[in-house]
Amino acid sequence: MLPPLSDDELRRYARQTLLAEVGEEGQRRLKAARVLVVGAGGLGSPVALYLAAAGVGRIGLVDSDRVELSNLHRQVLFATGDLGRAKVDAAAERLRGLNPEIEVVAHRERFTPANALDLVRAYDVVADGTDNFPTRYLVNDACVLAGRPNVFASVLRFAGQATVFWPGRGPCYRCLFPEPPDPGLVPSCGEAGVLGALPGLLGAIQATEVLKLLLGVGEPLIGRLLLIDALAARFREIRFPRRPDCPACGEGATPTLAPDSTGGAKAGQPHVAAGPVPAGLSLATPTCDGAPPEPPLPWEIPVEELQHWRETGRPHLLLDVRTPREHAFAAIAGDVFLPLHELPERLGDLPRDRPIVVYCHTGGRSAQAVGYLRARGFPQAINLEGGIDAWSAAIDPDVPRY
């Protein structure tokens, strides 16, 4: 039986209950709902704020960090006066002040294999705002075991992505990224930076998806990865299937909670999953005798550099990871076409002895592909900056733009 709404709650949520898709019954559903936010950082902050304002009855926050000055440009749950406080304590106080009608549960602890399943089972939906790959896989596996939807997002620099993983109704995180990249391949926001407003945008998307799931309305981002390029103000979407051989949710799979080598979830900004390493960030490590390493290939090259390679005959493979429809409409001469979603199954078709220059429309999907390839033993994978759109504008105007 759904809980009733008080007169104050009816007034508080009046603009929301005007929506036919919500109404008073939907608002009562939200009051009865329980959402776990893992990581009270840049993503967890807007997620928790909007869920609290919307009237989600119980919000759990998992984080073991304290508020630092460098958090404040993006973690909008906190103020300068919160410096040094436990994040979950400061966050709970803020959320209760925003909406005293809800319950906020502060879990001041790391998210580890020892507590993950109990935490996830106590809630209806999980919002993943974690900052490291082992914990992200742990969140996924716990949600698969508990049968809970996992609303995911990540940000880095000016890019972000979001999707919904729901066991039994669509793919999980391991379907999209079967294995984490090698340690050090993908930088954190502490290493590469992030535009402060971007986590707010992605967190608002996460909160919207959570509310849709709780209300049972709309089309959730199940099997769809939303990619956001804030610099270009572009939103794109990649569809991805559930993998029958997925070790977590595939046919006959027996998911387990893998050991968390990083010590559990912390607040802060996550890496872009299997995403890019910004240009100029060296991946080289010193050799054992202390000699300087060979300089690595750049992570990204401009279209003018690719043109120079073509004119001088430098060996390379040009790889298009767009959709068949895009490739048929416009392509760079001499490329090899391999849609992004087919990449995991066709790694054996790609050379490891020469650079692979990857392109898409404007550089977002190809950046994801390069991160995936470099994590799987293709150190010469390189992103084409600006994609075919930049190629058309700067090099070959005969290639149609779209």
C-alpha cells in the first residue's frame, strides 16, 4: 500500500503532480521508493539533490571521503563551511534541509565486496557516481545479483556519457565494457580535469532516469549509451546489446563480487569508462635501467597530420567506427569500416604493427574506440580529432557534411 501525502507534500510537489505521468499516485510511489547513490561527488551531488527535491522517500548515500576545497567547483551538495566534514554527513544535512519530508541514510563507508550486496538489496534503484573502475564493476555485479537497475553516468574534461543497466531487461556494464582498461591508461578528473557544470548535466540526466524508473514512465536508457560533447553542444547515442557470453548477466553466468583492489568507492568524478586519454598525457613508464622511454604516439592527431601521413605514405590503417548509414553517406577514401559495436568481436582483424587512426563523425565515438583498443593491446591506436566533419571542413570539401 502506497503511503499518503500530507497537505504540505501536496503543496511541495504541486508542479510535479500536475503531470499526467506523475499525478498524486506517482508522487506516492516516489515517497515509497528507496534509491542508493554510490559516491557523493560531482555526479552524486546533483542526483541526490534532484531526487530529494522530487520527493523520493529514502535516499542512501555511500561515501567515505571528506569535503576538500577542490571538490567545490562541481560537488554542489557542499559549501565552504563543510570543508573537512564527512561528505555523507554534510550531504545528509543539506538534503534534509531541502526536504524534511524524506529520509536520508548516511553510509559513511567504502563500497566493498563485504557490504555491496547488502547495501544494494536495501534499495530499489542504484545511481552509480563512483570514481574508479573496480568499484564500478562491483556496483554492476551487485546490481546483477540483486536484480536492481543501475543508473550510470561518467564525465571527464568536456565529455560525458549515461545509460541504464537493468538485469533481465537489458545489458549490464560488463556487456558494454567486458574488462577494465589497464591501470593508468584512463586518467581521472584529478589528472585530466573536468568542467564544473558538466557533472551537473550528467547528474540531472541520471536523476531523470531514476525518476522514470520509479514512476514506470517513458523510455529508459536501457541498451542505449548517451554521449555528450559539451564543447560542441552535441548529444549522440550508441545502441549496444546484451552479450550472451557476458560473465555477469549472460546465459548460464554465475556472477560474483570480485575483490576491489582499490579499496572501495570514493566520492569525486569517475573516469570515462574505457574512454580517452587526453592528448599530451604520456603513457610511457621509465625502463628498468632508468633510460628514458621511447616517446609514445600521440593519443589524438588533427586532420592536417593525417593528410600529411597520406601524402608521405606513412603506413597506417584508417578505421571508421560509425554506423552503416553514416558510412554510406560520407567516408574518407581508403578507410576500413568497422562499426563501434562490432569492435570487441573483430579485434583479430586489426593490425598491431602500425598505427590505427580511428574516426567517427566528430571524434566522440572514435575516442571511446581508441581507449578500448589501447586497453586491449593496440598502443598505436590514435583518435582523429574532429572526425570526418573536420576532414570535410579542412581537407576535402567534396566529402558531404551532416
